Amino acid sequence: MTVNTVSEVQTTQKEPERQRRIFTFKTTQVVWLLLSIFEAFLALRFVLKLKGAKPTSPFAAVLYVFTGLMRLRMFQF
């Protein structure tokens, strides 16, 4: 009976753009994460406004202030 073993494989080729691709990928992930969190806050703001939450409650007040700062001025009429 023979025993199969796996040995370590090492590459000898250098990838000159590898670090740049990793940085770009990580940066893209962070941007998508921040945009997703902001979108969730906007959706929560919409639901709170729809249900008629009191703007004086601490949670709603913080959420309204945070999402109010992030809204684009061009959409405010």
C-alpha cells in the first residue's frame, strides 16, 4: 500500500501587478460596503418616515441627522 502525500507547491513567476490588483480589489470592497451601509440607513429612514416615527425620539433623530448630512443638495427643492 502506498501513501499519497501532498507536497508544497511554489511558483517562481513574479506577478508585477499583483499588489496593485489586491489594493484595487480591497478598495472596491470598502467602497461597496460604505455605500451598502448608507443605502440601508436611507431605507430605514424611509420606513421610519412612512410609519410616522417621531423625529424627537433619539434613534430617529440620530438617523435623520446622519442621512440628512449625506443627501445631495441638488435633490432638495
